[in-house]
Amino acid sequence: MKNLNPPTGMDAICIRGARTHNLKNVSVDLPRRKLVVLTGLSGSGKSSLAFDTLYAEGQRRYVESLSAYARQFLQMMDKPDVDVITGLSPAIAIEQKTAGHNPRSTVGTVTEIHDYLRLLYARVGTPYCPEHGLPLRAQSVSQMVDQILARPEDSRVAILAPVARGRRDDLAAECRRLQALGFVRVRVNGAIQPLDGGAPPAAPDGPWDLDVVVDRLRARPDSRQRLAESFETALGLAQGRALALDLDTGQEQAFSAAYACPVCARGMGALEPRLFSFNNPAGACPTCNGLGQVETFDPARVVAFPELSLAAGAIHGWDRRNAFSYAMMASLAQHYGFDLDTPFQALDPAVRDRILHGSGSQEIAFQYLGEGGVPTLRRHAFEGVIPNLERRWRETHSSAVREELGRLRHLILCPECRGARLCSEARNVLIGPGTSEQVERKAGAVGGDGMQGANRGDSRSYREDEQRSRPPGSADARDAVTGSEVPPDPGPGERRGRALYEIESLSLADCRQWFLDWSPEGARREVADRIIHEIRARLDFLVNVGLGYLSLDRGADTLSGGEAQRIRLASQIGSGLTGVMYVLDEPSIGLHQRDNHRLIDTLRQLRDLGNSVIVVEHDEDMIRAADHVLDMGPGAGEQGGCVIAQGTPEQIMAQPQSLTGQYLSGARRIAIPPRRPVGPDQAWLRALGCRGHNLQSVDLAIPVGRLTCVTGVSGSGKSTLINDTLVAALAQALNRAQTDPAPHERIEGLEAFDKIISVDQNPIGRTPRSNPATYTGLFTPIRELYAGVPEARLRGYDPGRFSFNVKGGRCEACQGDGVVRVEMHFLPDMYVPCEVCEGRRYNRETLDIRYRGLTISEVLDLTVAQALELFEAVPAVARKLQTLMDVGLSYIRLGQSATTLSGGEAQRIKLSQELSRRGSERTLYVLDEPTTGLHFHDIEVLLDVLRRLVDAGSTVLVIEHNLDVIKTADWVVDLGPEGGAGGGRIVAQGTPETVAATPGSHTGRWLADVLARTA
């Protein structure tokens, strides 16, 4: 097609003869240093052009420019099938991949903000005593003297050196050593005793503490030199520690030349960045090894049937069928006076605790059967059911036993660090103004830490974050090490500033504001300014791409593909690179319309740095904001691969052959179908009192037999409410799933359903062996069909003969891949068709078997539409093929490698697999952003499928940002009003028109415009 604005010279990236995947000899010029959007139907060739051609060639050229030694450490992409590309820059791809499954990765570590925070805390942090809440400071001798002279004049003071604590060896020998050094008095366990002229003090029965009395004097100005010498002597004797005892009142004060508490002299070494890393043994919590969570046996799973009695099997393995364990339980019942036939949940709570956790040190008389059946009586403590399971878990070497016991285990917050991941020392180093309310104490706190927060790990542990405001602190004292101004000592139990885990538990928006409001004083400012500048810059970028609701302690494995992509995008902006070609895959996924302008501004910022930004995108706002648009089509798969139109958005809208242009101009619209009214007799599914993450006791109501959309800005709580609460609770109730739902009071309306089908955003596979036929289950009945052919039955072939994943019928030269990898050493590996099977995957004997004239290899090469025509008379196959047709995938091939499928195609294959199962009017379908990767026209096809499900009596629940889907729903539930701590409430609910008319609803504001245009 003709280019309406052809770039010239080095202003263009010129592509000639691109034939990657379904591209049909595409030749096109793209302007450099512009924001270019590639759009078109799903499967039309956008990703093939952007990623598999442009990015692949740019990355390959860069790697080939390196030395042979460097190339062996880098992965090279396949050379794309293209004649020539000129004008390429070094390429960086930012795709929809998740941030990995490492439970140690967080938003803070992925963005490197955590590393800057570690450095900041090591350089300007103030350590505090966990017990007394007082700062640990290193004091000079002159400061110690000043504190003594600040007392009332003529106060009687003794300077002591604490030389021993808790020792049990020879006290007399130690006293003789001190006497030889010229000292005449010591204090043993608090009592001062003389050393001269008599026998040394008698050693106490238990451990002893020993202090040397270095000097006794009165606090006077003329005693300064004497005090200084006494302190120096005491510090030398006691490894940098000294005590001042008031001889009139008996009160004492601790001093330390190293970091130590002024009350208890608890010390800490020099602050280093590794102390604040939960991935380093020096900083990780010793209980959870820096994970913030520990795995333990869940009492709710151990007592699988609390409504039953112990005799009837409330606890597996401890009922009448297990003689030994049941005999122990009978002895326990006799000792505590309970009945084994009483339901477990009706037993006294103290008795239930003894059964599950043991009797402690209390001995119980147990009756056992000895040799010859003679009963014997033995007294010992009862171990407890859960400690017994823990011991079996530790001692077993059987994978079967571990698998069985593993079903009873779950993740809980670490009882020591309460999810902070860090050791006690790191948790008590503070920076900034304000008073920390999460104070660590020895008494009254689990594991010595009173914090409320927890990291979001791989199971998204549920918590209710409490972010409290802290009053600003003053600064009128100076630190002994840096000389900078520091806040005055707070009272016992009160710490000033925030710990690292508290900073990382803030939302990114609140964290940015905190660093904007705070800057250290004095000499510390010079040290911290550069670090804080880097932290602020990274936080700015993250907030600007719509991620202000996340927190730095959020587990990277809990991020969606869109969130992970925007994090990588923010990191690239922070790098400040110029002259680079960025290729992005639908960065607007998961982003609310309200935040689109921020993302667009970010991409323009990348462009303005002198970079070429190429975006594969379907979002209308993004297309309209582009400098240049390339519309691919006209169809998808084999019917696509051509450039239909290109130019500015206005020029695209003027092209009648452009499907995208028709939707942009309003010539085509997604119509609003007749809705089903939600009347007074409507049945409802309710989730009441939902409190997971940021949800604020939400009461959710979903109309049964209707299409419902759950909307809201990013981070408002949609996934927590639907996936983590409602879906998990229904899966647990209907399918006895092991997943624990988020905290909630109860679910009502379960009787309306007997099945729940949830389609999430996980990919279908990453290996070439995975394909639509294997994933949807199509291949199994097809193989059975081939095994039933008369010739196959004569030869004794079973369905396994027609699998390319196992030995027997596959080609062993390529092991069923159809291609053979050729190692090229310092060049990228090449894949060539197998010379034995010629790319057909199977051996000659297997290919002799034909069904309606086609071999099994030829069937895998059919499109869905062709296969439906072939297998129309086979219901098990035709039903699955028809579902693939219904979701708009008629063009893909049955054996097409999963690695060549676009994101939209992969999601719809997964959706089709779920929809092909035999449903009923008692089925709840839950879909999480099903429009991911879909063009306007594809969305219209998807909505037809969802409407047919509702017509059949099913209930469909969709989490969605797309306004074309929202406007067609029967019922809308809008969460917000903001993300993170500012969300978690239902802002509006009702028909789309009701939500559009609700003030304060961000979704409603945008929805009103769409409804007005559609009317």
C-alpha cells in the first residue's frame, strides 16, 4: 500500500521483504525518533513485524558487533526472514513478561530502589535499642565527661568498668588479676567490695557480673581532666564500655565508645548496606531467612472435619481406625475429662489446644499394649498432633509422605519479623522525622517486634496495612560520629523516624511524597542528597506510569504482566538512554482510562530523548496520540500479514479499507445489546465483609444469570475482591480447593452454582511442543480417531503411537520436533527441517495411517476452519473446534507452536478451552481482562460469546478496563475511588448508565462519554 508520509534518508527505518511468520513480503518505512503505533486484528502480524523482525534484527546486529568472547555470554535471537533493514538503532524490547517467580524479588529490588535505600540507611540511619527505644550512639570521652559535669555540682559519682557479665568461672582469679593492676574495689552482682587487705570476694552460687571501680569523685568543673582519664581507663578495660554510678541515689548510666544503648549498653557494629539486605545472611531474619513467611501446618487443614468427633475422624490418623494413636487420644480424654464422641468444634478451647499443640511439660498417664497384649502404663508429656506432624515432616525422606503432609501446610507471616524480612538490628535503624509507632519491645510483641506490615509473597499473604501519620521531629543535638544535627533522645519506647520496612510498606505515591517532604540536616545532608535524588527520580517514573498504588515490598511474582512491563518502562526512562529503538507490547494493559495520559506522556518523554518508540497497541487513546500509525490486516493469521494503511491517526481514519480507521472515526461501533433488567426478584451472589489487602469491609453483590463488569482504577482492589476472595472462596466450597481466600465474613448465594470456571492471564506455554491442539485437549480424541482406523488396528497401534512427545510413532532423529538444532558456536543456533521426517515429526510407519486421506502430520497443519470441516461428524472434536471459531481463532493452525502465538491468541485459546467444557446454567464464569491483545473488532466477537453464555443461563463476571465491554454489561461494580490505601471501596454499582451518572466515579466519567458517542 502507498505510504501517505514517506520518511526519507536516515529519518526512517526501512524494511524490505519481511516474511517472518505470516508477514507477506512486507516493505514499509517507519519514521525514526517518533512514537509509532502498530495496530490491527489479533494475529494480523503486528508482533511478527515489531518483535520478531525489527527487535530481533536490531538485537542480533548489536550482539554480532561484540567480540566472540562476549557473544558466548549473550543469547542471540534467530535471524528474521527479511531481505534488508536499514536505519536500525540498538533495540530494547519491553514485553508483557512477568517479573519472575523468585519469592525474594520485590518491586524494590527489581527497580533497584531497595539498593539505594540500603545505602541511605547505612550512611545516615540512626540505630535504636529494641528494648528501650533509645538511639544507639557512639560517644567520645569528652561527651561522657560533659554528661557527668551536667549533674548537680558535688554529686558523688563512681566510674566503673563492666569487665564481666554472666560468667561462672573462677571469680577469685579475676579479682587477683585486677588487684595486680592496682585496682582496690570491685562490684560483684551489684555489691561493691574491697580488694585490698583481705581475701577476694566469695563467688556466688550462680553466674556473676563484675565491675571494676576505676574512680570515685565529685562532679566539679575542676574534675574534668580526672574524669577523662578515668573514662579512658574504664573504656580500655571493658572494650569500649563504661558505667557511671550515682553514689547518692544508686542510679547508673551506661556509656559506650561504639554504637550502644545508653541504658543497657546493647551494642551494634558499624552500619553497612548488607545489614539491610534480606538476601544477605547479615541482614536476613534468621527465622524466615529473609522471605517474610514461614511454612507450617494449618490447624484448619489438620482438623479437616471439625463437625465430626475425634473417634469419627475429625483428625486424619487419630480415629478408631488407628489403634495406637487412638489409644493415646483415649488416655488424653481420660486425663482432661472430655468425650471422644463429642464433635471436635464443641470441645473446650483449652482441650483443643492441648490436642493440637501438646501438653507442654505436663505428664500424662498413657496406657499401651505390651508384648503378649499385656497393658503397660507410662507417664510422659503429650507431643501434640501438629508437633508430631512437624517432626514427621523433618525426618521423612519419602516424597510420597512429604506430598501428603504438604497438603496440610500453608504460609504464614514470620513470627519473628512479622513479614519485614530483616533481622532485629536492621528493623531498628531509623531515618527521617516523626515517631515510629511500630516499636520493637521484648514484652508484649511476637518475636520482639510490634510491626503490623508484611510483604506480599507468592501466596499474597493478606494483611491490613496501617499507615499512620507521624509528627515532624526537631533537631537540636549533634551526632557524635558525623557531627550532624539529630533529634533529641525520645523517651523510653518512642523512636523517631521510620524503619526500612515501614518505608517500603508505603504506596509508591506516599513514599515519593515522604522523600519530597524530608531531607536530612547538617553533614548528613551532603552524604544523603545524591542517594535521595536517585530514589526520588525512580519513584517519579513509577508513579507517572500509573503504579503509584504498588508498594516497594510487593512481591514481584504477584505483579501482572502489564505492571511488570510498566516497571521495566520506568527503569528505562531512568537510564536516560538516547538513540535507542524501544519496542513495547501493549503497555496500557491493566491501566484505567484515567491513567492513560500519564503513560502516553512517559512514552513521549522517551521519544523526546531522541529515541524511536514502537508500540504494539489497541488502546484508542494511544492510537490517537501516536505520531505515526501502521494498521495491519486485513484479517488474521494467513489472512493477515499486510500493511493496510499508515500515516497520522487522522489519515488512518480517512482510509475506508482500514478497519481500525472505521472504529476511530465512528463509522463502526460496538453496539449496546438489549440488557436484562435486574428486578426485585433477582437472585444474588454476595461476598460480605471482604477485607483482603486494601479492601475496606466491602459487600459485593453479583446478579445471578447476568453479565457483570468489575471496574476501577489500577490498585483499587478488583483482583483482591474477585480472584483472591470470591473465586478462592467458591473454589474452596465447590471444588475443595486448598487455596485460602482473602479475609471475609461469609459468602451468600452459593446454592445457585455447582461450578466455577476462572480464566486468568497466565500464558498457555513457552515451549515449541505446546500448541493449540495439545492445550485445548483436541489432540487426544484426534489420536484416538487415528488409532481406530482399520489399518492402525491391524498393526496394533494405540493412541500413544500418534503422539510426538513419546517414543514409538515419532521421528527419533528430531524427537518429534520436526526441526533439528544446528549449533553455530559464536553465531546463533540454526533450526533446519529434519532430513529424516522432512519436518513432519513422525516416522514413516505412523504416516502410513490416514483418516479421510490425511496423515496425522497433515491434520496438525490444518487451520481451525479447515479442521472443523474435516471433523464435523466427530462431536468431541467439533465442539472444541467450534469454540475456537467462536472466539475468532479460525485462522490458527492446530499444530502451531505456542511460541509463535500472540498474547491475544494465547488468551483466547485458554478461554476457548474453558468454554468448550460442558457448562450449565449453574456455572459462574470469571474472566480477568479478556480483552488483552484484542482489536476493536475482536472485542465485538468476544462479547458475542459472552452474551451466548448469559443467554444459556450462566453468570459471567468480568474484571475489565475496556469501556466497550463495560458499556454492554447488565451490571457494573466500580471500585475506588483511588488505588492502594485510597481505594478498596465500592464507589458505584448498577447499570452502566447509573455508574456513568455517579459523581466521584472515575470509570463513570469516562463511561459517560462512551455512552454519549454510542447513543
